[in-house]
Amino acid sequence: MSQEAVITIMQNAIWTVILVSAPPLLLGLAVGVLVSLFQTVTSIQEATLAFVPKILAVFVALIIFGGWMLNLLRTFVEDLYTSIPLYLMQ
């Protein structure tokens, strides 16, 4: 296996990880910013108020985007497995 093939596989793997992790992370970030803004405006400094909505947002993101995320991972693994003979020939 050539060095270029390994780099290509790693680039595809990193890009897949970024795409799969983006929806829950971005939704959690958005909810976190909104909750922090709400806490700042109302001067409420409750730790659970910052924690619970972010957890719920991540769960909602997993429910909404879970099928797409699994499909993306399945496609990556299928492409990787079907490319094994090509990588072994190099």
C-alpha cells in the first residue's frame, strides 16, 4: 500500500468523523450559547440550567440525524472494504 493511499484513507476517515459529529456538536453549541445568553440576561447561575438543555439537544440531534449519520458511516465502511483489493495491488 502506497503512502498516498494511506493519506487518502485517513483524509476520508477524518472528513467522515467531522461530518458525523457535526450535527450533535453544533446543536449542543447553539443551545449552550442560547442558555448562556438567557442566564446572563436573567442573572440566573444554575448549573443544571446550562447542562440539561445541552444534553437534550444532543439527544434530539441524534434522533433527527441518526439515520443520516449511520448511512454516512455505512457508506464509508463499504467503500473502504470494496477498495481493499485495489489497495493491496499497489
